[in-house]
Amino acid sequence: MIDTIAFDGDDTLWHNESLFSMTQDRFRALLANHLADPADIDRRLLQAERENLRVYGYGIKGFVLSMIETAVDLTDGRIGGRDIQSLVEFGKAMLEHPVDLLDGVQEVVEGLAGRYRLLLVTKGDLFDQESKIARSGLAGRFDAIEIVSEKDPATYRRLLDRHGVDPARFVMVGNSVRSDILPVLAVGGHAVHVPYHVTWAHEVAEPPTENYRRIDSLHGLPPLLAAW
Ligand SMILES: [Mg+2]
């Protein structure tokens, strides 16, 4: 019997990766004046993002610094100050972008609140995540909100301990197999995968073969919980 449900935020409750891929399109267009191969731009940017995770962590600010670094690198330092300014503006536009909830989120979260203990477990930049949670209008529906720097088994174990949750009665709902499914199964919890239409290359992972469920949208969650 499940008594505690944790939701991921980005691309599970609200759109996020679509904003990154839209900005990456703008980044590619900006660099197209200097360079020919768009595939190379994507590859180098991903490489910079991955290398920078350990210094900046997840989030938009680190993404902007990775774009700048990639632009300087790929143009052999010829990128102009105006273009760098544009990259900074791309980041500000992302940070100020309205929070768009995914289909079904509002009604499903409101329907489950009060019947289950609800947690929100999201990773990334503290300031940005707090701002998005506030703007989502959902903050009051959760019994606890946890903003973490990485979603690995140790993080989930610590969270479950702190909230006194038995892993056997816990389910995590999220879009990332790597962050929301595999580490939760590793600590003995349950997991529901709700794929988003775009996945950041860093988050791509092979789904497990058993012990998890997959639904197309959050509308599928209440019937799944009822049948559990
Ligand atoms: Mg996510």
C-alpha cells in the first residue's frame, strides 16, 4: 500500500526541457554566422555542460556559462561581446519564462493531496527552483518540498529517512529514468515513469526491465495508484 508520493518538477509537473531546446536552437543560429556544422555545436555544448555539472550543478545559470564557453572555444575567441550579451539575455529569458504546467497536473495533484502524503523532489539551482515552485501555484499542495543537487540513491535514502517514509510505501513519479526511476528502485521504492517529449542527452538511460510502471501522462496516475 502506497502512502507517500513524490513528484519530480521539471518536465513532470511543468515544461522545462522544451525551453532548453528552444534556447539551444537560438544558440545554434547565433553561432551559424561563425561556423558551419550545427551537429558539432550541439556536441561541444553537451560536452561543456557535462564537464561543468561538477562546478555549477544543474540549472539555467550553468547552461548559460556553458554556452559562453562553447562559443568562445568554437570561434577561437572571435565571438564578440554583443553575442556574449545575447547569450546572457537568452538565459534571463529562460529564468523569467512563465511556468507552464503539463496536461493533467493541476487536477491530479489536487485530487491526491490529502489522500496521500505528497512530496516534491526537484534538482537544480535553488533560487530558480524556488521561484518556479512559487509560480506553479502548486506549493501548498505538497507536504514537503526538497530541492536537491543530485538525485542518486544516497539522496533518496536521506530524504526517506528524514521524512520517516518506508520505501515499500513510497512511489516516485518523474520523467527521467536516470534521476527519478533507477535510484528510487535502488533504495527499495516504487517508481512511475512519465516520459516527456524531449529528454536532455545527459538524462538518457536504459529503463529497468521490471518493478516500475510507465504512463503517458499524469492522468494515468490515480487509476494506477488505486490498482496498486
Ligand atoms: Mg524532470
